[in-house]
Amino acid sequence: MANFFLLPEDLIAKVLSLTSPPDVGRLTLVASTVRSVADSDAVWETLLQKHYHGVVSQAQLILSSKKQLYFKLCPLLISGGKKSFWLDKWSGKKCYMLAARDLSIIWGDTPRFWKWDFLQESRFTEVAELVNVCWLEIRGKIDTRMLSPDTTYAAHLVFKLTPEMYGFEHRPVEGWVGVGGRGGETRTVYLDPLGENSDQYPKEREDGWFEIELGEFFNRSGEDGKLEVCLQELKSGMWKGGLIVEGIEIRPKENN
């Protein structure tokens, strides 16, 4: 390890840029001799990945260093406040949440079926609250070029249920994730958080919202298209209400 610190600074920067942000941070704690290199734009430019410039221009950020920029992107509202962007703290890969206003919600603009509210605990200015419907269908899309290449992503519905929630008890819904409307993965899930402790039921997040995984896909480098995410009922007829949708979160699978 001592020989490593004798390397030229540009070579140390190259080595650090091939690691992860946590690795760089840990190294600065145990080796003050490389702290200036670890804080350099040469290292953090690579860690930010080559596609971050478009995101930064949307947010109109002006920061003095690439390291500052990395930690500012945690999270950041873009696309007129309809998407949230951040970098995974372990891998540096790109993550997004599509706000409810960025989704296609059946009857979402009909006040007697859905209403739009502000919630203090949401990162967005509006969330969608289900008043009463007999058919639930929510869809979202994002260009795969906005995501990190050669990465397995999972899509999650992020939501809450009001105390007056009804119609979701033990009622399965179908999640689907695919590219360009082709193939993809379909799975049966439940929105009732009082169900069994399994991947088919929601889990409470640290931010107080619930999430349920709707499916996953591998974003292969060079295969551009629209990633499509869908949640819909298996059959209609049961009236339901009390669902609050914050958005659909798309992030790398753990241990990616």
C-alpha cells in the first residue's frame, strides 16, 4: 500500500476513478497524502459518468467542483419538477423517480375519481389521491438512454394509503416492466401493507412511504428504447379508494 502513494498523482487519480464513491471517501480518511487527488475533478468527473451533463443543465446548477456536484445530485428535481434524479451512493449509477404528474393514470384528470394534493412529506409539488374507481391502471415511461448502461434496474410504485382506504385488502394487481412494449416481466403484487411478509407485499421506506416492486429489467448498452412500467388490476368491478401515489422509482438492483 505504501508503494501506491508513491505513484504519480495522475496515475493515482486514474486508479481512484475506477473505484466507487465510498471507496474514494474511505481512502481519504486513511491516507491524507492522496486527499487532494481524491477531491480532484479528474476523479469525480469519471464517477459522475459521462451522461450527467444533461441532468445538470436541466437543473441549472453552478458548483465549484465535480465532487460538490456529485453530492448535490442526491436528489435533484428535473424536467420541470416532474422527475427526481440522484446517484446511487454505492455505485454512482443513475436513479430516477417519475412523479405522479409524469405518469399516465386512467381517469387521473377526472376530479370525482382522482384529486391532486400537496403533501409536505413528498419531494414533488403534487401527489395523486384516488377518490373512487373500479379500474386501477397506472403507467410510466422513461428513455433508457437516461439510465446507466449494463445495469439491472427495478421499478417500484411509491405510495401511501389513507386511514379510509378500501378495496385493496387481499386484492392482487399486476405489475409489468418492459422496453418498447415488448416482452418484459409480469408479476402479481398487492398494495395492502397488512399482508404477508414477502416480495409480493409493500415495504415501508425510511421516508415514511411504502413501495412495491413492479418488475426489473437489464438496461443493455446500445439498446435504446422506452422503458415502460405498468400497474393494473387483474379484473375490474371492485370499487376502491384511499391510495396516494407519489410516483414510480427506477433504481439499480442491490449488489448490481
